Amino acid sequence: MAEVFWNRDFPRPRIVVSQCLGFAPCRYDGAIIEDAFVRELEPFVEFIPVCPEVAIGLGVPRKPIRIVLKDGERRLLQEETAKDLTEAMRHFSETFLTLQGVHGFILKAKSPSCGLRDVKIHAPSGKVLALGNGMFAEAVLRKYPYLAIESEKRLENLAIREHFLEKVFALADLEETLRTKSPGKLVDFHTRYKLFLLAHHQGETQLLGKIVARVSENVDEAFTAYATHFLQAIRRAMNRRLVINVLYHVLGYFKDKITPQEKAFSLHLLEEFRRGAIPLLVLTSLVESWVLRFEEPYLLRQVFFRPYPEALRPKEFQDLLPERDFWKTP
């Protein structure tokens, strides 16, 4: 059987992960932190574990470090030992972040090296002035601004997790395509990702279509431009309004094939989704059944319906079902 959305082969994204998240007991207090999502991901990705603090020579366990604003500059200090670790962390970050073929980062929340947006920035007096990024995390964001970069705590949010998964698998797929330098492969990639892209950013999708249309004129230039605009297109999560537009477009394929009752029901579900009463999964599952039933060749290959392995679908969706048979007498 030709590859379709529900049985497609997924590339293995490469994800840098904080080593304390289940890989080694390297936290400052010697702990290891088991993270359920990281473990779920493990069969589908290639992890690159790293502990920047151990990498710059700090032991396990170790005295706490923190970021201190001194003379207008953020410094990474281990105050109990009077060590200034700023330059060591900067040097490690510059050296380590020469990685190629990386698609995402999962970093430890609140860590002075790895935290994202939630790290305490102190005054010399000890007063907390603000929250910001850890020193290693700041370097990651500068070097890879368009990659999927999150903390394990932010990934507990279903919307953030969904975007992270969509992004890392799309970027891994894109890299495999770009490596071929084949115009035909790029056209095929863009065709498969058309609805996925439209659900993220219409303007960038139009630009990408124009690049693909001229790919044979200058292959190297086209591939570089495509990668740039693809990254820009998926920088943010799918937009509800754009997703609804995509679903209306998809329903157009079945307007003469489904019954009036089915059409009315699908429009009702679209309105429910618009007001946030049901998750996207309810709608896509309905539409997927029609795609398979009527074997629409274009829709059968659309990544939009399965942007990442189904096994990684959040377990929280099980909450859509009652704990018991509600129609039975208690």
C-alpha cells in the first residue's frame, strides 16, 4: 500500500535534552528527574543528553549557582565558593552549540543554566529582580531561534506540546528532503505539507509555493529559500481560524459524496471547534474517515492529519470519554 497519512514512516528527530531529565543523576542535589513525556518520546527520537553545569567542571552534588545582575551584566555565580562561572558557561555553550541536524531542545525548567523564561535573576543583595532564561538556554535561543525549544514544564501544556511535536517531526522530514537536492522531492514534500502549512501561515505558504514552482531554475537557491520560509511558517502554532479554513477546504472534496445530514453534522462540529467546545481531534477524526472511505489521493498523503506518530497523542484526550457507561444505571 502506498504511504498515506495514517501509516506514514516518520523520520527520527534529534533532540538535545537536559541530562537530569531521566538520563543521569546530575542535578545540583544529585537527583535524577523522571519525565513521562521524555520517556514517551524516546522510541521515536534520537536524544542528545547534556548537563552544561557538569560539563564546565561542577561536581554532583554541588553548591547551588544562580544568575546575578552585576554592573548591568548577567553573571553566573556560585556564591558559596566565590566562583564566577560566566565565561566557562559561555565557552561551553559556543563549543557545544555547533551541532548540525538538531531539531529541538527539551531543557530543565528553572535551572540557572537551562531554564526558559522562569529563571530568577538576582541583585547582588539577593533580591529577585526578574525572571529570564538560563545562560545555556539563552545561547540556544540565539543560535537556533526557529527550532522547537521548550522546557519540560511548559510541555505539560497540551497546546505547547502539540506544537513542539508538529515542529520537530516536520523539521526532521524537511532536513531529509533538503539533503536529496532533488527538485522532485521538494515538490512532493510541499504537496504533502500544503494543508499543514496553510493551518500555520497563509502568506508564507504562498511564498513557498512560488519557490517550489521555480525550483528547477536554481536548485541550491530554491532549497535555501524554501528552508528559510518553512521555518518562518511554522514558527508559531497552528491558528484556529486558519485550521477552520483548511477544514472547510477539505470538506469541499466531499460536498457531492456525503449526505446532507453528514454535511450538517460536520458544520455543527466546526462551529463547536470554533468556540473551543471540542478539540481538533474530533473534527480530524471525522474527516479522516471520509478521506479513507472515498480514497481522495491528494488528501490521503496530507501531513496535516498525522503530523507526528499517533502513539505520542496526549493521553489527556482519554478524558473525552466517560469513566463508566453513563447510559447504565449506577
